[in-house]
Amino acid sequence: MRPSETASRKRAAAGNPAAEGSFIGKCLQGRYQIEAPLGAGGVGKVYRARHLALDRLVALKVLRKQHNEHWGSRQRFEREARALGTLTHPHIVAVTDFGIEGDVPFLVMELLEGESLESRLRAGPLDAELAHRCGHELLAGLGFVHGRGLVHRDIKPGNIFLERTEQGGPRVKLLDFGLAKLVVSTNDANLTRSGEVFGTPAYMAPEQVTGEAVDARSDVYAAGLVLFEMFAGRRPFVGSDSELLRQQLVDPLPRLGDVRQGVQGSEQLDALLLRATHKEKERRFADAGEMAAALLGLAPRRASGKTRAPRAGSLRPASPRPSRLGGVLRAGALLVCGVALTAIVLAGGVIYLLDSPDGASHRVLLQRALAPLLDGPAAPTQR
């Protein structure tokens, strides 16, 4: 085999999950027994593994070999992995451990049950209430990390997980937060390498396309595209990768009403999405937290006219609360019934006494008792 062919095959193997070999059956660092594959992406492959000491299932992500030259050193990987471990939030997948097996770094995360937003959207758009809630939970998790000065850089439906909950409704979990920093050299602030751009063309902000520096507003742009897809049931931009990149640079976001009829509050949503996806990042929301507040103000209103923030993990409507007037009326009815029953019992007792053999004496006592009410003050009793 010629040297050029050998080099070509090595380069192909670097990006081929099958060529990288399987970790199934292996035990990493004597703690994590790999059981089955869960999925694969551009950054790494995910396996279901068992923590042997705790007998607990976890998700274990192994970074691809093609990224080995970019995560730099063991010290840098450990520093970044520890930073990911501090991102504790209800809507961000928890990183519980990390390590390096041979020359392959890996991350250990909580194992989630459910499906990705990407998979869910194949069935069509989300209903308005679910779209608002999932959108707000996504932005809440994203805003938490923006508040700590970090950026995701690859917001897309495939990195958003809908976790099943005991209440039955899904809870959003944001995946792969910070992995861009693990696989791209710290000297490469623009996240580009060898003519490639880090990210997914269908959800990339214009500054990512052109290789400029990214910040929280780049995540806001991608989140706007994802929200559009939740409500419309399709991506705002479609085509080949090159066509998608062109559209991200020059094409305005379509109107929701032009894509899907009957979207509740579409005019207000259009205004929010247009701001989030403005081509000039200075004109977008400053971060996901600001965008979350704007979206919350557009949440569907219930019949009472009051907007209630949806409870995470449940789509069941709150049980109607009894009105205060209804409670007062019921209490009044019970009081009237009680008084009437007492009067009946007393009347029966009086009739019984008057009809008894000693009725005459009882009548005299009754007249004396009623005299103050009928004739005014009674005369003093003589002895």
C-alpha cells in the first residue's frame, strides 16, 4: 500500500466511529463497566455504563480520537471537566465524573430516560403550552450558564433532551454544555480549525459562519431557531450545508404564520424570534436569561385571564380552586339548617310537656318564662 493511501485511510478512520473501536465490555479505570451504546455525535460516542461500586447506571461519553490533539493536556482537560461538574441546574445534564483511559478522555453523566427534542419533532410541532414550557426551560438552563460567563456554542434539538418524569410530562435537559471548550484549543478563540467551523450549519449564528468570536448572543440566535422549530414543526432554513450557511448570513427568519397556521400569539412570537435571530448580534437579547423573561410574558393565558408559570415536569392543569363566595354560601346554608333543626326539637319538647299530666303547671312556668317577651317585665313573685 502506498504511503498516501495509508495516510488517507488513517484520516478516514479518525472520523469513523466504527473504526475507532468499541468500548462495549470494557471497564474504564476499574469503575465503569460499559454495557451498550446510546448514541454518537460529532464530539464523541455515548454509552450506557454501570458504576460498579455504587451499582448505578450512568451515561459515559468518550471523546473521539480526532479531538485528541485539541483537548491539549491532561491538566487542561481536568480543569475544564471540573468546571462542567459545577454546572448544577435542573435543566442541565449533570456531569458526575471524568477520566482518561489510555489517551482517550471521557465524561460521566447522569443517565436520562426519554427522547431528544430532535426525535420528538419528527412527529410534528409541539402544542403551544408544551412549546412555551420547553422553550422557557431551555432558556433557563442556558441563562444559568450564561450568567457564569460560559457559552454552549452548539444549541440544537439533538442537544436538548426531553426527560420523562414521574408526573408524566417531559423536563428539558441541555446536553453537551462546554464540550466545545474541551475539543478546541484555548488559543483558537474563534472555534475554527483547518477550514472547518465548529457547530451545526442549520443552527449557527452568522458570526460562527464567518469565524468571528462567539458569545452568549450566539447561543441566543440558535435558541431562536430551535424555538421556531418547536412552534412551526420545521426548521426555518433548509438546504445543503453551504446553502444553510448562506441563509444564516442573509435570509430573514420566516413568519410563523406563513409556515403554520393558527399559532397562538404568532405576532408577538414573531417579534421575539426576529429579535433573537437578528443578523447583528448587538440587536439580539443580551443572553438567554433576558430572552426567557420575554418568552414567559407570552405564555398562553388560561380562562381566568391570569398567566400562570407552568410547573416543570407536568402538563396537567392545576385543579380549580373553590371560590370564597361559594364557601360562604355553603356555611350559611349549614347554619340555617342547624337553627331550623334546633327549633323543631324545642317545639316538640314543648308540645310534649304541655300534653303531659302536669301540663297545667308546665303552662304556668312557660307563661312566666315568656312574660318578659310578651308583656314586658314580670311582677315579682310573692312568697
